[in-house]
Amino acid sequence: MNNQTMQVPLQQPIVFEIEGFDILPGSGPFFFLLALLVYMLVLLGNGVVTLSDPRLTSPMYFFLQNLSFVDLVYTTTTIPNMLAGFLMDQLTISIPGCFLQMYFFTQLAVTGRAILTVMAYDRYLAVCNPLRYTAIMTRSVRMLLVTGAWSFGLLCTLPPRVLAFLRPYCGPNMVRHSWCDLSSVRTLACADTSIDNVLSLSFAMVALLTTGVLILTSYFLIATSMYQMGVPERLKAFSTCAAHLTVVSISYSLLHIYCYPKKIILHNLFVRIIVSVLYSALTPFLNPMIYSLRNKELRIAIRKTLASFRPAATSTVKAIST
């Protein structure tokens, strides 16, 4: 009789299971309604900005429309799955679907920060070089800057995700997060992921340092220029930058909250869900409000966009009633 123990090879799972969203007993429907409300407001606010009056052709509106489009798709990569998770104890996602969600979530996050960097350069030109602003920020330059922002997001996020996708996954398939977060999925790989960690950290540092340094440089030059201005010019320059500076501050503050307490997040489901929702939805929710509150022309454009839907809705109601 053969006394050797036969080892059964582990099979790669077909799906990943996202850890349950039942934070507190019976609280799933409440968080579902709350997340749904936030998601609908994100869709409404950013959708209206994206489709706002095409006659607003200034560079700032062009960049803001691109940022709103990024925020729109960014929240859609995670919130719908989270809504389903709040209504069930366990949520499954295919492995290709998991990595697609992982890629688009991170790629759009980096692209959004790259667009904020471009907008910081736009504010620098508007404050420090106003006479040549329109001559420098032509349509071709705007398109080049936005294309560069999207390309930057692609280059910073694709290699680590491709490497993670190629790893074998043959053990547990429970993702301890509210979506397919790279660090959570990587713990499920049955292979050495030291290179993956170094590669991810390297590209993350490139993305954060590049955008952060360029934004700080733009505002340092703006502050230097404002120091030489009179009081009325300073107030006007501050008004020009206030909305963008507010959005950047909120964005990087939430990023710090999301990245810093990793150990706490991994062991506290309630904290993990709340931080995840804040990180994925709060900035896209606030961006249209901040820019519309600070800009009269954008408020008028939003009203016109909303008014353009009313005749169609009214005619539909009349048709149904007849």
C-alpha cells in the first residue's frame, strides 16, 4: 500500500467573490438607497456639465467637460456593483471583469488627476500671462494636453494590472474589499508578487509625484505673480483659481485618507466601505457644484441644458395623455 499522500492540484477559480456588504444587520437597503442617491446626483451633475452649452468654448470649460466625463465613467466602474452588493450577502465577478474594473477605476483616477494638472497650467496662464492666454491655449493645444492626460493614465496603470492578470490564482477567491482593488486581489495570487509590489509602487509614485509637483509648481508661480499685484488684481486672480484649488485639495485629501489607513481598512469592514464610497463618489459629486457655484456663466449654461430637456418631457407627457 502506498503511504505517500497524494496532492490534489488547486484549480484556478472562475470568479472572484467580493466580500459581503452587510455592514450592519439589516442596513443593506439603507446604504443601497444612500449610494443610489449619490450616484444619481453624480450622473446628473457631471452629465449636465458634459452636455452643457457648446457655445462655451473657453479652455477652462473644455477641460471641465473632460473632467466631468472622466468622473462620470469613473463612478460607473464601481458604484453599480456596490449597489448590487448592498442587496445581497455576496457578490461575484468574473476574473476578466474584475481586472477590467480594476484597470478602468485606477486609469480614470490617474487621468482625472492629470486633467487637474492640465487645469492648473491653464490657471497659471490665465493669471500670469493673460495677454497671450488665448494665443497659447488654442484648440489644438487643448486637445494635445487632454490626449496627454489620457495617455499618462494609460501608461501609469496598465503595466501593473497586466502583470497581476498574468499571475496564477489557485487558492481562496474572496476579495476583501468593496470592489476589485489591486492590493486586495494580489493577496489571492499563488505566486511571488514581490515584483508586482515594486512595479505598482513605482508607477503610483510616478503618477502622484508628477501630477503633484506640476500642480504645486503652477500655484507657486501663481502665488509669486500675485505677490506683485495690487489688491484688486489679487482678488481677481484668487477668484480665477479658487474653484480649481478647492477641487484639488479635496481630491488629494481623500486620496490620502484612502491610502493611509490600509491596515485599519483591511480589518474593519465598516471603515472600508465608507472610505471606499467617499473616495469613489465624493469628489465627482462635489466637482460640478464647486465649479458652478464659483462661475456664473457655467450656472447659466447648466440652466439652459436642463431647460432643453423640458420641452421633450412635456411633449412626451402630452402624447401619453392623448
